[in-house]
Amino acid sequence: MPNMSLKKNEMPHQAPEIRSRNFEEVALGYTAEQAIDEAKRCLNCKNRPCVSGCPVNIAIPDFIARVAEGDFEGAYEIITRQSSLPAVCGRVCPQESQCEKNCVRGIKGEPVAIGRLERFVADYHNANCTTLPVAPESNGKRVAVIGSGPSGLTCAGDLAKKGYKVTVFEALHVAGGVLVYGIPEFRLPKAIVAKEIETLKALGVEIKTNSVVGKLVSVDELFEQGFEAVFIGSGAGLPRFMGIEGENLKGVYSANEFLTRINLMKAYRDNSMTPIFHAKKVAVVGGGNVAMDAARSALRLGADEVYIVYRRGESELPARAEEVEHAKEEGVIFKLLTNPKRILKGENGFVCGMECVEMGLGEPDASGRRRPIEIEGSEFVLDVDCVIMAIGTSPNPLIKSTTEGLATEKWGGIIADESGLTSRENVYAGGDAVTGAATVILAMGAGKTAATAIDKKLSGK
């Protein structure tokens, strides 16, 4: 029988007062019974609007139909025809603005919980299937992928399935890119990422860590070594700052450094080789998902008060609604319509506060959002001993500066056409290295598009 409930099955969670002091995953996942019940809410529409909202074009109604039948492995097989990272996507994709946004059930109620079902299917497979895929027969062609984030891993996986010998060059000592250094354990357990990468290795993908392209080897040298195409998926790891007084004080971090120390170096552990300042009053400047991750991580490090300082209102927050809700439940304080003016210097060069000004919203700017305007005479001091800047990142300029003839935007992004092809022959790019910081699933879509283009070029199809 179809389930005509107007509401999704609730996702089980750790209680806010418990989870705010540990780094274990917040969402606990559906049971098999919940997953089947939720899958029965799908109407299996003829025009399949949910698929058009998915950047990697997963056959969503097909996999959900398998879940409704209790055929979870069949559902996994359908998902992985298009996605190399289903357990990741089920956790961090903004489904509410993509596939679920287009769901017909959302017209008179809540959409089908597509993301939660994808997560369930991937987790079921990982828990119950010990057989790894078999690498296909090699076609004799070699492709280099720079960066092991979502775009690089997707491109590598799609090409490996077609018989290409793919080598991924990762600058850090652990593969996964932003999935391991940028997203906290409580949102995306690193064991999940490692499991997905093991699947890619079984397909024949070779991953070389501690390999900084632009330092140890150049793009031109990769071609000299016999690679016939190169995909650049190096992400956007260069942090931005506001340029205000006090940003060089002790206790000021970029969100990039703060989260990398916690996520990759496990700085929250007592025996960590890369310690981090355990502040008591923290201000996180910014309103995106990274800002929420930094704020919630600061709480878990033991902060008594954590503020989100954002110059626009709540309706303009770019973070996912779920992440904002979780942050509020855990006790993060939102100082909206507020902008920093300068960071105050205390004893021994440490932060002792942040001077802020209240903001109003004027006419819409080029982005369509109302422009924030300072309210004269509204300055006040926020009592904090740590400031984390989460106002965006840019692509690292290393590859651009060491690759002759590679066209880039003024802000640093690599210029690529719709297929991912850059100004250099057989050099493709995608993800944050092209667009600037965006979502995991959009980066995956770019990697998939580039893999298709590379295959067409090298196979002569």
C-alpha cells in the first residue's frame, strides 16, 4: 500500500545536549522499516521531476522503488550507476534545493526524503556487503587527476569504470579533499569517506598522497610521463579574510585552518600532535555551511559561548536550513545584521573582543539580496577570545602559476567550457577550482561531465 502521509519519516538524532559535546555523527539514520515506509511515499511520477534536480542524474524513482520492495542491494546498484559517493551524498548534499525541491509530494506536504533514503541504501551496502567491485579490462590509456575531493574522485571513478588507468595526485597525506579536511566528523564520518575510496581503488584507481602538483611535478611533466589527459579538481582551499584591524592576532583563524586541524589532525583529542586553542567565547564570521561547521566544532571543543556573526538577516543565511536548525538546537547564538569592524588586542597579543556594528538592509545588490548598510552609532563590543573567519575561499594559485597557457579568471578560478575543457588541450577542470567554493554534489557533477568529455576525446567516439 502507498504511504500518503504528508510528512517524512523523522530522522533519528542524538539529543542536542549530548551531541554538542562529542564529535560522533548527529543523524543516526533510518531503520529498514523506516526506509521502506518512506520509500512508499514516492508516487513514481512519469516525468520524474526529481531526476532533473540531481546534478549527477541518479534514477531516483527507480532506486526508491527497490527500497520499497526491500531490495536494498538493487537500489545501491542503481544509485552507483551515476554516483561514486552515495554514502557521502546522502549526508551532505543540499537535497532540499535540488531533487527534493522538485518532488511532487512537496506540493501539498513534505517531499520524499530522497537524501535519507540514499544514505540508508549506501550504509546498508557498506555494512552488509564485503565484496569489492572488480576492475574492468584496461583500455591502455592513462589519465591524471589532480585532487582527491568530490570532483576528482568522481572523474576518476567514472573513467576507471571505462577501463582507463587513473592516477589521482593528492597534496595532503590523506585522500578525500574537502570531505576529510573540511566537513566535521559529526556530519560526515571519515570512515565513510575511506570506504568510498576503497571502492574506487578496487576499480583500479591509484591514489598518490603527499603529491603537490605544481611543486613535485607540473602538468606538462604529467604529459611527458605518458598521461594522455589531465583533470584538475584541486578545489578552493585558499582562505579569505576581511582585511580589518586585528586579523593577525593570536586566536584568529580561518575556518579552513580551524576545521583542518580538527577534522584531519584530530586536534580535539588530548594527545593530538596538532593542538588547537580551546577558546571559551568564540565568534564565527559568516553564514554558510562552513560557518555552521566551525561554530558547532567550537562548541564541541568546550566553548561556553559561540556566536555566528552575519551581516544580513536569517532569511539570507546561505547555510542549509537543517544546519542552521542543528546549530540553534546545540546552543549557537546568532548575531544577525551584525558586521565586524575590528578585532581587539589583549594581553600577549591574544584576542580580547571584537568591535561590531549593527546593519540594516537596503536595496537589492547584483546578487539579488538586499545590500547590508551600517547603522551609524550602533557600534558595540562582543566579548570573545577567538575569532574564526568563514567568509569564503578561493582556488589555490599554485597550479595556475606553474601551468603555461592555462586561462583563469581574475579571482583565480580556472576557465573551462561546459565539458570541463580548459584553454590547454586535453586539460580539463571542474568543481571548486572552476566555480569557487560550492557544494559537493555540484563538484561531483563537474567531475562526471569532464570524465564523459575525456572519454569521448581519447576514445575517438
